[in-house]
Amino acid sequence: MIWEKEFPSAFKAVRKGSLLLAVLGTFLVAGPALGQDGQKDTEQQKQESSAPSNGTGQDDPHAGHPMAGMNMVEMNPASMFLMNLASGTSTNAVAWPMPMVMTYFGSWNTMFMGVGFLVDTQQSGPRGGDKLYAPNWFMASAEHRVGMRGAFQTDLMLSLDPATITGERYPLLFQTGETAYGKAIVDGQHPHNFIMSLGFHYAYQLSENTTLAAYFAPVGDPALGPVAFPHRASAMELPEAPISHHWQDSTHIADEVVTVGITHKKVRLEASGFYGSEPGENRWIIQTGPINSWATRLWFFPTKNWAAQVSVGRIVHPEALEPGDQVRATASLQYIKPMPGGSWASTFVWGRNHRTATLRNLNSYLVESVLPVARKNFITGRAELVDKDELFAGQSDIEQHLDLLYGSTFSIGAYTLGYTRDVALFRFVETGVGANFTTYSLPDAIKPYYSSHPLGGNIFVRFRLKPHE
Ligand SMILES: [Cu+2]
């Protein structure tokens, strides 16, 4: 197909230039911007007094938080639109005060976010494991107004996971997805890629209530699924991935992503093309491939506190060791209420994979929430129910034996409760100490392999870049 053959070469050329530009540009902007402190800001603010204005009125759910006492310049509604994006073109409920450091450099607005965890995990039973690991990511965005109605933004997100999660995985009971050392990962979570995202956005305000947006990302997040867990407000105090990740939001690291979207008042419709293969085991590189997969997503933002989406996509041959494609459908609903000391954030997600090779339909459900209690304390939880058919991948004798007697798909429940306490150790970092605990429900048929009551627990230190007061 022309679509598959012609476009990649064009994108390759674009990528060569754009990668260099983005990396250089973002860090040129980031360096001085991070270095300059309050004094210089106020000086510049006097000179450039063009306060951010948003002509869309108070009822507009997209006229979100970045308004409040910001340290930004040259903003228009299209700028505001881009700054509210979470990962790719996905959006948390706009009421969420995103934990980002905002400043500007010349006429560029810049935003920085960073999170790192140091985790000790203990997973029980014959298939459990223990490990010390450190998932982390850092994101830098630079935004510039383009004329009165347009805005451009570039995002770069990096993670040192490939180095800080050794052995290509960390233990996580019942987790599946991707490969390590040529084998399917089972009961473990893969690290994320060094370049988690590199993307370019353009938004144009057509009329007072309508905005067009385009996104191209050599590595990015197509219009499929809810906000991915590393960026999701309700998952902020949970260092481990949900076991429904590959049913719901695993495409957040995809290649050759092209998305166009139109937002009218409280509704947004998006369509994406992307390369469907999951990241390979070399997590330091950007992989390339044809735009062979598609997705479309419809958002609804009833008020600033709510974000809902439904999406569907066809992912061509996502899993390296399994034949066939996946047709994924997801729906999610998020509620966020800012409170003293943080935000109460909750998300419900349904995700379903239809595997074209086996014709299986696998469902997953997730509910998670984080609640700030008094100041400096967070209570968090996550409950999941997932149909798993890969738990015995690579163990064909057991797989066949189970298939004969009980079938190929096992419904797994995972129930996590956690607590984090903020401790003020550093001026520019929100440091917290936390722990969580997971119990599982599983069919009797697989208890001999997992024990009757498998458990998982984590203790961790959380570091997060602290927004300006
Ligand atoms: Cu992921």
C-alpha cells in the first residue's frame, strides 16, 4: 500500500532533522531556563507584560490550571490547549494542577516534569521474585505561539529505566507483555524506553469554541486508551504498572505516530496512524516501521473535573512472539478534585483486546484512586480484573495441559492498597516515602503454579520535581 511504503521514507527524513533539533532545542531552552531564578523572572516579566489571556470564557473546560499565577509569556488559547496535554494528545481532567515547573526563555514557554521511584519489591509464591529497581522519567516541553491563533509545542520525554531496571524486567505477579532475552515476559514488567516520547504538536484555534490539532511523533502516544499510567493523576503514588497495561494504555510508546484532532466545546475527536509493534528489547534506540495501525478516540469533558474517552484501534502485530493483530477497545472515566495538599484523582478504565490469531476476546477493568489526607499524606488504591492468556507462554506442556482441562484464559484480580508520606528533604523535589500491598484472586486451576494466596508488596521512596509555589 502507498500509505505504508511512501510515508515512512518521508518520515525518516523528517526524523533525522527533527530529532537533532528537538534534543538540541529542548536542552538549549531547558538549561538556562532551569538555571535562572525568581529574580530574573520578575525582571523579564516587567518587560514582557503580555499576560496569558484565554478568550474562551469561564465555562470552557479546557481553560484549565495553567492560568493561575503563571510564569509564562505570549500565550493564546491554542497555547493553553497544548499545555494541558498529558502524553501524546491524551488529557487528564483539566482541573488537575499538573506537577510541572513552568518558566520561559525568550518567547518560548517551557515546562518540566520529573518522577523517580526507588522501589524494593517482594512478590510471593513459586513465581514471585524480589528486586530493588528505580523507574523514572523526565519530560521537557517547549511551546511557542504561532500568530494570533496558532501554537507549536515540542515534547521530549526520557527515562533511564533501561539502566535502572536491571535484567530487562522487575517482578510483578501476573504481569505480561513484551519480551526479555527473546522470551515473553511473564510475572514481570518491562522497563520503558530511554526515549519515551519525542513529539511535535501544532494547534490552531478555528473559532472561539473550536480548535484543530496535529501531532507527529517519531516516538509517542496515539489516540488509543486513557492517559497512560505513568502520566495519570490517579496513579501518581503507585510505582508499579497495572497488570492491565497491555489491554489499555500500552501503546503510549509507539513509533511514527500521526494524530489529527478537532475539539469543539466539550468534545474532541481524534484519529491516528502509527507503527504497531511493541518496543523491542534494545530500549536505547528509536525503532522505525511503516504506519500500519490506526486508532480513533472520542473525548468528552463535561466539566473541568471530568475527562471521559472511548477509543478503538487496530494494532498490527504488536507482540514479537505472537502471531496476529489486536483490535483494542477502551473506555475510561476520570474525576479530579484539587484539595489542600494535592488532588483527589480517580480513574475507571475498561480495555478489551481481540486477538485476530486466536479470536479470543480478553477484557480488563481497572479502578484506581489517590486521596490526599491532611497535608503530606496520600492514600491510594487500585483494583483490576483481567483476562490473561499468556501466563504460561513458553511453557507449552503446561499450557496444553491447562488448556485441555480448564481453557486458555484465566481471570485474575489484583487489589492494591498504598500509602505515601511526604517528607521535606529537598527544596526542589517532592520526596515521599511509601508502601503498598497487593492481594490477588485467581482460578483454582492455576493455584498450583502461583500458590493459593499470592501477595505482592513494595516499599519505596518517591522523588518528584516540585512546581514553583
Ligand atoms: Cu508502558
